[in-house]
Amino acid sequence: MLYDLFAYLDRIDFPGAGMFKYISFRSGMAVMFALLISTTIGRHIIDRLQRLQIGETVRDLGLEGQMNKKGTPTMGGIIIIISILLPVLLFARLNNVYIILMLITTVWLGALGFADDYIKVFKKYKNGLRGKFKIVAQVGLGLIVGMTLYLSPDAVIRENIEVTNGRNVVEEIRIHSSETKSTKTTIPFIKNNNFDYAWLALWAGDYKKEVTWLFFILIVIFIVTAVSNGANLTDGLDGLAAGSSAIMGVALGILAYMSSHIAFASFLNIMFLPGAEELVIFAAAFIGATVGFLWYNSFPAQVFMGDTGSLTLGGIIAVYAIIIRKELLIPILCGVFLIESLSVLIQVCYFKYTKRRYGEGRRIFKMAPLHHHFQKPGNAGIQAVIQRPYNVLPESKLVVRFWLIGIILAVITIVTLKIR
């Protein structure tokens, strides 16, 4: 919005208008504006939620400090969504296909999470929106993202080319001069770190192109669904999901900047993505919004994000990684989300298996998701393979340790671009 205005002012030599051409300036403005919005409107939204009596319903699961959270306002993800959308609308180029996709993702999953929270809070249905409706919505978003990247003429890459000598030693990395539609992505730990989804469709003969994009769209749907649900499961401790998402946002912003800068792309031997520089502004707004939300969500939380926030954060991270062709790095970058999801999957599968085999369900963890395992005192009268008989970890310490793990994983994610 402001970009076009200042582009016009720059043409008539208005002093300072040229600063809006620089990604660094607009990103800095976006992060500061997002922080200002989230901390300013956050208090008003929390007060409004309290007046509407939109409080968290807490079941007594025997967790340390759990019942103190009863009545804390939820649906605070509205703060995050507003704090992302406004700076992006102001400082990004709105005709950029990647920005359009990120805006759609934010609104789409925000509406899905809001509907889920609304049913829980106002309709008093504790399970919220039925799972099949959530899946349909997430699949729908995956289709939109996948088909847009397939059909849009602006979603292109310039491939990195290795120039070798007679001894097969890479002497130079060049970025191809022409832009092409491609199903290539970055794969970690491999010398030539481009993976082409077309390799999965070599058997398809004349229909190779169509089958390749079908595979790609199915993978997009899976990633969007998995990561958004992973963020949803992680949102169980004060500040855990918001802080972890902010860390991931920093890593994604760095990856987007390097992928959209031809010199960095050449140095790192990764594909160059024209137009992806605008995503740095979205990442800046995302970081500012999540960090600003921590002002109220850190322990002890004054507001919870609810599914309105957690589904949105996970979906944004997933779609962002897909757009910048770094989706195969998600298991590393989103390791916290992955571990939380796997802990639930393992717990459920093991419980069902032991119940069928021994007539009594047994558990691997004292409680899932994993963060609750460290909150459960003693063995709490359950049969769990992994016990923690000594004192439970305080919630604030547990959250910070998860953040530290997230920082380590984010650093590893970036470093993988040079580890081959």
C-alpha cells in the first residue's frame, strides 16, 4: 500500500521516499510496527475478551499450576493476526504472488481457528470444530497454495549451476540467467542440494509433468496439515508456541533473504527466487507479532492464543517454507512441533496396542504432548515406560528450555545449506 505511494513520491524527488525501495528499511518498519500493534491493542483485546467472559476451560489433569489458568482469556490469536496483517498491508508489495499467498494463509487459518474456539467457548462443546472440517479446510488451503505455485507465471526460480573442472571439483556457482517453472526444492546434507519432485514421476511417461505436480500438491497439503496441527499441539504452556514460532520466523526470514539475493544464493549454492524478497517483510511482521504477543502470553499468561493463533502460526510457517523451496528443512526447523506431534502419536498407538494385547492400556510418557510429561508429578498412578519420580520442572523453565532447543534447531537449519 505505502510502497506504491512512496514509489510515486520518489519519482517526483520527494526527500526520503527512496528508502522504501530497500527491503531492510521496510522489514525494520514492519517488525517495529507489528510490535507496537501487538503490545498496544493487546491490552484492549484482552479486556474485551474478559468482558465477554471468553475464558479457558481447564480440566484437572494433575499438572503443576494447571488450575491457576482457569478463566484466562483465550482466542488471543486475534492479536497476532491483526499484528501481522496490518504491517504487511502497509509495507509489502501487494501485487507479489507470494505475499498474496501468505495473506490468504493467515486469514484462512485464522478463520478456521476462530471457528474452532468459538464453538468451544460459546457453544460449550469442548472438542470444538469437528476434526473432519478442520482437515477439509487445511486440505483446501494446501490446494490453493499448490495450484497457485503450479499455475502462476510469477512463481519461478533461477537455478543454481555448478561449474566443475576436469577433476569434478566445483570451481564456481552460477545462477542461471533465465527464469523457469520448476518443482525443484532444497534438500539438506546433499552435495548437489536440489531435489526435483519430477524424480518421483519418472514412471509416468508422457504424463510426467502432470503427475509431478500432483505429487507436489499432495506434499503441500500434508505439510500444511502436519505443521499447523503440530503448532496446535505445542500450544500448551505459557509462551511456548509463540516463542517457538518467533524463532522459526527468524530462520525463515534469513532463508528468504538469502534465496532472494543473487549473491548469497550463488555463495550458498541454492536456487535464486525472484520476488521472494517481499517475504522478508512478512517474516519481520510475523516475528514482531509473536514477540509482541509474548508481552501478555509469557508466564504467567494473561491471554492464550487458542486455536485462532496456533493453527495460524503453524500454517504460516508451513506455507512460507514451501514458497521459499525449503520445505524439506521443516523436520529440523520445526523439530519442537515434530517432537510434540510424535509424542502424541506414539502415546496413542502404544496405548491401543497394549490394550489390545494385554487388556490394559499402557503409556510411554506420563502424559502427551511431551511438554506435559515433564509437568506430571511422580508416576501419578499410571503405567508409563518413561518415569520422572523427582520434582517436576517449573513451567517457565520448561518453556525456556524448549526455546533453547528451538534456537539450536534454527541454527542447524541455516547451517545445513553449507553442510554437504
